[in-house]
Amino acid sequence: MPGFTNSEPPILRGDERTAKILVAGHFAAGKTTLVHGLSQIPPVSTEEVMTSAGADLDHTDLPAKTATTVAMDFGRLHLADDLVLYLFGAPGQPRFFNILTDLARGALGALVLTDTRRLDETYPILERVEQLRLPYTVAINAFDGAPTYPEARLREVMALDDTTPLVTCDARDRDSTRDALIVLVRHLVTLNSEPTR
């Protein structure tokens, strides 16, 4: 990965290959943290402060969760000198699935974040991504204190087939999330290099 920092965004030359990637996941899975931590340009954010009016819709009982994305997060990452990823983070609540669908247009694939404390909330996201026919990688976000499970058990409860990559990352850690994206990109390359039947 080029030696750029968030304060020194790389300049686009115009000859890079580009790819749009959807960052999806349930509410509070860490999508905003991931996009903001990786973006080499000032990220676009549409976070709004959560209020008691949304208590029946969102998990306002999460102590560290005070804001939620209502449209999208956007960032840009030079994954390599000649490969630029445009990251579109989608809100995770079912009432925003129309936005997720819009953001998925033109995406080559999706990185689906999940929290093992709320795996059941991942099912609607996976279903929507599959309906959109987007190849994806599932990334377990390693929240502090969250339970860990064997990979076989995670694949079983999320009904993942053997070809769908499953990784663990920490959305707060730039290297960790970059590595998760690399797994997704390699998965996409593998799918695109397979002969058509």
C-alpha cells in the first residue's frame, strides 16, 4: 500500500484501475468507522445524532452509539499504486434498504461487516446483497468483549458457502480493514477469472 496518510491524499493520475465497493452491514456493525479509517481523502459522512424518538427503531441502548448513518459514507483508498477503491458505506437498518440498493449500483462487490453479538441482524443484509447478485466477503468486526466462534460455526449460522470468504478485522485498525478489502478484491479477481459455463 502506498505510503500515504489521511492528511496527504494521493493525487489521481488518471491511469489507475478503479472499483466501487459497497460496505454493508447491520446497524452499528462499524461501517462508518471502517470507511473513515481507510479513506485517504476527507470522507463524506451523513451521520445524524440519535434521539429518543428513534428508540423503537434503533438500538439506543448501545452506550457508545450516539449517531447513525442516514444516507451513506464515502471514502477513497489507493489499495495499490494502480488500483483505487471507492468505498460506499450503506446504512444498515431495513428502513434504509432502498438506499443500500441504490448505492450497490455499479459496485463490483461488497464487504459485509457483522458483530457476533448480533449475528441475527446480518441475515437481512446478506439476503439483500445476494438479491443484488453482488459477490461479497463477510468480515467479523472484532468488538471488545464480543464472543468468538469457530469459523465453521459462523459459516453455519450465516449459511455461507465454502467459496464466500470469511475474515476477522477490527474496523478501528487501518491495516486490519485494508487486509479485509484485499481478501474481497482477490475474491472478485478469482470470480472474474473463472471461465463462463
